[in-house]
Amino acid sequence: MILNLYFARRFLRAFLSLALVFALLTATIDLVEQMRRLASSDVRLGQIIELTALNVPKGIYDILPLIMILATVWLFLALARSSELVVVRASGRSALRQLLSPLVVAGLIGVAAVAVMNPLVAATSKRFDTLLEQYRSGGSDTFSVSAEGLWLRQGDENGQTVIRAARANATGTELYDVTMLTYGPEQPGPIRRIEARRARLTDGAWDLTGVKLWPLAQGLNPEADAERHDTFSLPSSLTQERIRDSFGAPSVIPIWQLPAYIAQLEQSGFSARRHIVWLNMELARPLFLMAVMLISAAFTMRHVRFGKTGISVLAAVLLGFTLYYIRNFAQILGENGQIPIMLAAWAPPGASFLLALGLVLHMEDG
């Protein structure tokens, strides 16, 4: 038990140290990138630092498998150089028993990443996107789905328009039972209200059908001055891609809220396949982190006197990256409907874990 705690503590220390190093490196690179990106905008250094701090958690979350691989390499190379692995094996402990405590720590790190870090990354990423859009263009287009329907906001230097619809098609380019409120650039309240049976997004405008328009300027009687139109065109800065990106990025939704959000999307008429795939891939993340930890251990649990340490480390890193890209490729296939969702989310981590276990059993003597 004491030896298991020793290995677990060493592995956790290596992981946290590498995570800190990568956080500092990511922050430095991102700070330079944000300064270059916002060089033409009137943005203070403090605001750029805020953007960088908001973007660091996502950067670390994306490279967790790499940190796990390098932490495992660090641990077992250090144990091999100090001959601790030789002593442990001489005491009669098998390779699998040596791996038990680091494997448990890797699983717990994966669970903590999904349960704690995922909501943090979702919140910081959403805030980062909002601030970046404000600093670059002075306005933003937003999209949200709730039990009352779905909401859009489009804006530019001429004002803002808030759009509510009862439902929409799968791409968000056709809205039904639509209400729009238009705000001027310097007006405290709305200046116009529009209701329509249907709104279809075209190039640079919403084409409305079955329209009633109320002017809301001071001194007017909205109902008396209301207008009816069979069709009406409202200029828009939105595009199908921007709408899809606004509601189609499941990474900006905390995992605890994803099931309810998926239900709301489906109720509103949208396809929630991307979100379902993402939810299952996040749930499978601890298993994948355990798999890459085992793969790295399989190549580095050997005495340094055997030689070829550099080749072993390189092989572990390359195999880990290969499995990571296979996992991402399966995610794309799942989102596009080429393969079932469960297969896309769980097959790569499961196959990676079995492959890693087979490598450990093949390269070790028990």
C-alpha cells in the first residue's frame, strides 16, 4: 500500500508540474497571438491579458493526452534511472501491479477533468469568444435555446435586433412564429417590433412572410400605425455558418447542462447529433487518458541499461498522437452520421485501452 501511494504521488506530481509548464508556455504563445490579432484595435494590454487568461484552460484541456503521456514518461524514466523499478521487480511485484496506482490516478484525473475542468473551459471559452468579438467589431451575434423557444441577436454599428422564434429547421436558416425587436445605436428602448409566421435567411437579409410591423417611437400609437405585409426583407449580418457555429459548438456548454440543452435543441427542431457525440466523447475521456498512460508506460517501463530510451519515448508519443487523431476522426464521422454515435465515442478509447494492455503484457515479463 505504501509503495502504491509512493507511485501515485510521484505520478501526480509529474502531471501537475508538466501541466503548469504547458500552461505558462500556452499563455506566452497566446499572448503574442492576441497582441498580433488585435494590433489594429483600440485594446489595452490588460484586456489582452484577460483574453489570454480566458483561453489558457481550453488550451490545457485540449492537450491533456499529451501531458498524460509525458508525465508517464517522466515517472518511469526517473524510476528506471534510480533503479527503483529493478528493486520493485526483485521484490516480486509484477508490472501490472506497478501500473495500478498510476492508472488509478490517471482515471481520477480524467474524471476531474470532465466533472470540474469541462464546465470551467466552457465558461471561459464562451467569455473569450464574446470579448474577442466585442474588441474586434464592437458588437456580437448570439444564439441561445431555452424552453420558451430560441433566441438570436444580430448587431452592427447601425443597431441591434433581438429575434425570438418558437422553432426552426435543423440548420437554423428558417424560423417559425418569429418576433423581432429592433434597437437603434443610441436608443434606450426598441424602435420597432415585427411579428412574422416565417423568416428565411438569405444572403444578407431575413425574408419574412406574414408580417405585422409596429413602430415604437415616442409619440406614436403602435397599433394604429401598425403595418401588414405579405413579405418583408430585414437586413442581417448573420450567415448559416455563423448561426451553426453559434449553437453548434458543444464545447462551450458545461457537461452538466448538455443533456437538458440537447433536449431543448431537439424540441426546437434542431439536430443535436454533434452535441450527443460530444457528450459521449467527454464521458469516455477518462478511459482514453488511462489508455495513453498505459501505452506510454509500456514503452518506458524498462531499465535504462537496455538502451534505446529515446526511440521508446518517441514511439510512445507517436502512438499516442496516432490514437488521438483516430479518436478525432471517429468524432467527425459520428457527427456526420457516417457511423453510430456510440461507436464513434466509445470504440477508439476502448480499442486504445485494449491495445495498451496488450502492449504491457507483451513487453513485460509479468
